[in-house]
Amino acid sequence: MGNFCLIYKMNTNEVNAGDFVKITTSDKIFEGHLMPEYELESKEFLFVKLKSGYNVGIRKDRILNTEIIKINAEKGILEGEGKEESDFENAAGKILILATGGTIASKIDYITGGVKPAFSANELLSTVPEISKTGVEISGKQILNKFSENLTPDDWIKIACEVYNSVKKGAKGIIIPHGTDTMHYSSAMLSFMLKNLNIPVVFTGAQRSSDRGSSDATLNLINSIYFASQAEKFNDKGVFVLMHEGIDDKFCVVFRGTRVRKMHTSMRDAFKGDKFARLSFFEKKFERSVKKEANLTSNNPQVILDTKIEKNVMLLKYFPTLTPEIFEILCEKYKGIVIEGTGLGHVNELLIGSIKRAIDNGKFIAMTSQTIFGRINMNVYATGRRQLKAGVVPCEDMFPEVAYIKLMFALGHYNKYEDIKNFMLTNIAYEINERSEIK
Amino acid sequence: MGNFCLIYKMNTNEVNAGDFVKITTSDKIFEGHLMPEYELESKEFLFVKLKSGYNVGIRKDRILNTEIIKINAEKGILEGEGKEESDFENAAGKILILATGGTIASKIDYITGGVKPAFSANELLSTVPEISKTGVEISGKQILNKFSENLTPDDWIKIACEVYNSVKKGAKGIIIPHGTDTMHYSSAMLSFMLKNLNIPVVFTGAQRSSDRGSSDATLNLINSIYFASQAEKFNDKGVFVLMHEGIDDKFCVVFRGTRVRKMHTSMRDAFKGDKFARLSFFEKKFERSVKKEANLTSNNPQVILDTKIEKNVMLLKYFPTLTPEIFEILCEKYKGIVIEGTGLGHVNELLIGSIKRAIDNGKFIAMTSQTIFGRINMNVYATGRRQLKAGVVPCEDMFPEVAYIKLMFALGHYNKYEDIKNFMLTNIAYEINERSEIK
């Protein structure tokens, strides 16, 4: 991955990545920490992390009469290391950051060139000095430090418990910095585990680590705090995901925790779904979706934590060489399977006999689509109708990952086919859109 | 699904679905076949299939002084039933339609209200009378009649052989009407099975059946023929997918057969990927992508058919409760597995030991992403690097379905890890985009 201990030579100065520098170009002066060169970035640019938390790329050939001031050589890039956790126990009225790890809390490993979890909740907080001027009171706590591909159901339960405890202590809003890989799985699970939430719980993350040029970490964190601080005014409650929108550095977009999905490996605006709002702290804009939402709010002001889930559930993407033999092995191993079928919700008709036998043996089989978007409709084609007759439950327009999470929750609570089916087809946490008009 | 043998009563006339009618509204006159009422459509509209092949919806309350002319009562909706296959053997210089079934060749079953395969290649041809005026010579042949969720590898081979034979007979272009559910699997497989194609082979389909209001069948078919007839001029060769674009009834979009994916269960513009061209027969527009393509054309003018594939391959979508135990069972059953990992190409680190053992035992494990879009990069995070070290092959920016198809083809030809890996990472049929600039 290249050499990240580069020494930049400019004029007569030698500076190391991490030094505080002042760079004068023909038309501007930049002050900040010099960032390590990143193999994938152009070799023509220097990246400087400005005091505002933003990273700026400066063309090397535009640097004229350079003046580079070494202030704290080799100290590392971000401030705040070694700080004590702030006053977390006194949560009332505060916005809490419950950090779990992921790219948002990562920096580049100078030895391997890769990215590793590295920042604590308070270090994350220190990257958003703008927020201190708003008067919003914030505390941070580290509850996990994992990349999200390594999260297990026990981690979902851990996060849900921490959120629950913080709500009980009177938190005004909760931000959960989280790896982006499985953020939509975690946000969906918390949407089911936490009932009657009367504050916003906002998952956020970063596609590019905090010490990289073009990082989205700071913007996503600032806007999460902005969203949470405005939530009371707009009566926004529940679990949300907030991430970067578009290609500029201004707007973020907010989704319900059950209506969003990561749709790109590396772009900053990777998260797609049904927009709940878009907002920009720096532009002071807060635009809300005009889409009518189901009314799922409860009059019960008491938040309820319910972490009973059945882990023995599979998300099975159909593929044309899937045989009844393999399908039957999987049916033996799992209590429930959410199939990602083709189109409106199909699998090869050769599998329908095995599906029927599995359902007759008490397994629960639900159907979603590998098209990702759109609603399941198993009434249109013979293959679908035969599956319906066998007992397959069509999961409306739920994302496959959300249906999988919901089935884990459903099987943790119900045993009877009709009860599980009824739960799966009831809109619990905005995971199902009302049937839309035919276009 | 409702009653499709409706008798519409208007003024004193009684007409059945399928009758040829003339309907006069306050501002227009429509002539065509009355279509069956479809449950999902509004009860306020009548749908008439015009002579042009288009379906039009007419508000019932706008029908004033109605004059309805019964011409061929109860004959069925489309012309052409019972026709002989046209002069297929004399293929030279012609555009051939090799029909395989699917919604494009379907009509609504009046008894069940569902959709079933029903039209032959020549019946399909009869729906596009506009084409006859262009002087393009077309023949049709029925090679399969299946909904695409039921296709098996043997069907891919059958289609590839039929295409090969038609190319050898001198066909100028080949259109393959096909179910949309797995069209992108079939188009990918044919892209690998047919080398040195010197004509366009165009997969097309319909999201809504030919006798429904808002059907995209005719438009897709007309534009496929339009695309194929223009291909010589533009030197367009190889396997393509052509489907509806946007929400109006004008444009279609063309993709390489390896760079497209069905992304919505029901919308007509469900197919997304890298656009090769967009075009409109009726608007006489043919806009080509400005994106630079790899040069993969061969100087060998002889088309080669190569159908050696290994069927024992799995496409495995990672999910957070996937255990090493299940993964190891699957590794025993398959010769190769394409994993749909999270983000840049990850699975829970708990699986890495099992992955390494599988690879050491001669299984081939490739990595794609369940984000669908974007490039795999397993160098950034520790989880990815450990997988790379175990021997997992990162499939660049191939769609998961395409990597799965390609691995079937690769394992049909190579035994050694390095040979398979080399084939997987070589751009054979436009399935890999060159690495793009960092944004």
C-alpha cells in the first residue's frame, strides 16, 4: 500500500505527516495538520486537515514561496488523545455519542497503509469544534470498537442496552458512530428492539477515514448532532441513519433505520433508500421529505427494551444453480429463511416442493427480491402463486436485510406460523411502505 | 385476482375483452382491441391496444357519444395466432428473433388473472407493424418458452447454441425476448460463451405483459430491432441488454450484457448499469455513451461457441449470522463460491479460518459486494487483508451475478488456482471497468 511515512520536501523544509503546517499558495494560506499521503490519492496533491476539521487538497505545483511551520512534529494528527471520557453519567438533556468503531473512528495505519479503529468517542468529539459554539451539550462514551463486518447479534443487543440506559437517564438524542458495512443491519435491529423511543437515535459513519482527504467523518458527525438537536422541535423520534449526500461537502441525508441500504463500496453518498430529510449544518438548512409516513407513534412515553431474537435465521440469495438438495440442508439448519428471490419474488419451480416440505416441518420461509427495490407480488406469475400456496410469506417492499433482521425478531417472540406471518406483514418500525399507486 | 371476462356496457353496446372497437371521446377517436380489465389498474379506465402496438388508457367518464364497433368478437387480443414460423433457415442478412418466453411473450390468463407465456416469436413480431415499414427483414423462431426464474444452465447452453447457429447462417442481428428475472444472468453467460461475435445479440423483455395497459413489450421490441439494424453502421458487436428507460414511452437504454442488473421488481425502467447507448425508434434518436470502453474486439472473424461450464458454483450473500459451520458445509458442496460480502469486500473475521481451509482444499473463493455498485478493495481494512492472504480473489467492480456466472465459466476451463484467478481478473467481455479516478 505504499509508504506512509513520507517526508515532504519543499524549499528547504522537511515535514512529516502529522506536523502542523502553514502552507502559502499563490492565492491562499492554509493552516493545519499535514496528512499522510494515501496511495489512491493523486501524487500531485498535499492534504491538510484544517482546524475546522475539514481536509483540503492543495496542488503541489500551486505552492509558491512556501512557508512551512513545524509546530508539533510527530505528534499525530488529531488532538484529544488520552483524554478522559467526559461526564457521561450526567446524561440528562445532553446529546450522547455512543461510539462503536468503524471507519468514522479510524485512522490510517502508517505501517501497513490500511485503516484501523483508533479514535475514542471523545476524540471524535474533538473533531467537531464547530458544535461547541452552538451551545449543544454533548458527552461521549465508547461502547464497542469494532469494524461493523465483525459485529454479531450480541453486539446489537449491547448497543440496544446502552441506548436504552441512556434514554432512561434522560438523553436528548443519541448518535451512534458505526462502521458502514452493516450499519443498515444494526439500525434495523435497533428499530425493532427499542419501542416507544421518544428521542432520535442516529447511526452515522464514514466511507473515508477521518485523517484522509475527502473524509466524510466530520460532516456526518456534525450533521448528526445538528439533526438530533433539532429533533425535539420537529418531533422526530426513533432510529435513523444519517450519511453524506451527493458529491459536495454540504448536505447529509437522513433515513429511517429500516428504509436504507449501503449501495456503493466507496462513494461517500453510498446510502440509499427513502429520504426522511436532508440537512446542512453549515448552510443552516433542514429540508423534510414530503412523503406521508405511517403514524406509528405510541402514547406510551416509556421506552421499552426487547432484545429477544432468534439467531438461527438465514438470508439466502437465490441463484440459478441452487438445487433442492442444498436448499433442504439449509432448511434443516435454520428456523427461518428469508429468500432473496428474483423479480417479483421467484425461485426456480424445482425448489417449490422443498419449500413446501420445510414449511410443513415448521420452518418459516419469507420472500424478498434481489432487485432490492420494489414490492414483492407473488400473484402475477404461476411460480409465485405456487410458492404462496406452499406458505411462503411475501415481505411487501422490505429490503432483504430488513426482512432478515425482522424475522430474527419475530422468531424470538412467536412460534405459530400465523403469528409470525402477521408480525412480518405488520408495519412495526416504518419498514413497510404503504402500497403505492400503479405507475 | 378478479374477473377478467368482464363485459363492458356502454350505451347499448356490449363488448368483450378482445373485441375490435372504435371509441369516440370528446376530443379523440381510438381504434383497437379492447383489453381485459386488470385488477391493479384503475377501474376508471378502459384500455385499448391500438394498431400501432401501443396500449392507451381512456377514462370511462370521458367517453361521450360512444360508438363501439364489434369486428372480431371473442377472437383474442393479438393477431398472428397459428401462423407458421417464418422463413428462418434463410437467415442471411436478416434480424432474427429467438424467443425464450417471459413476460414479453405473455398475456394475462383470463381465468386466474395471472400472467402466462403465450405468444410465439411470430406473434411477437406481429405486434410491431411499424418495423415492416423500415425495410428491415425479420424472422422469428421459438427456442424456449419459460419464465426466466425457471431457466437452468442447460437453457443457457441451448440459447448460446441457437445464437451460434444463427450467426453461422449469416444473421445480421439477433434479438432474444427473455424473462426479466434472470435476464442479466443469461446475458452474462452468453457474453462468455460466444467469442468474436461480429453482430449484436440483444436481450430484451418486458416488465408488464403485452396485453396490459402501460406494457413496455412493444417499445422494447421495436427498439431492439432498431438497435440491431443500426449496429453495422456503428460497429456494435457482442451481447447487449435493451430495456425501457425513464417513465415516458419514448426511450430505451442499452447495456453490455455483463454491465447490467435488474434493480426493481415492477418498474419498467428496472434495469440499471453502465449505459452503452439510449435510443428511440419513434424519435429517431440514437445517443451513444461517451464513456471510453476497453478495446476487446478480435481480428478473428470466426465466432466461437464455448459452452464448457462448471455448474457446481454458488453465489453466497454474507449475512451477520452466517457461521463457520454452515460455511464449511457449503464449501464441501461447491467447487467455487462467489461471496457477496459487505462494503469493500468483507465477511466476519470469524469465517476467515474456514475460508483459508476451503482454499487450501482446492475450492475457489471470490469476493464481490452486496452494495452492488463500486469496486472491491480488500487492502484497506484488516479483515480484507486477512482474506486476501487466505487466497480470496477480489472481483474488481463486477456485479455479483456476473462474477458468479464468470466463475462457472472459469471452472469449466481451468483447474489451477492461478489460472482461474488470472481469468477472473482479466476483462473478457466488458465485465470489468478500468479502475476509475478517485472522487
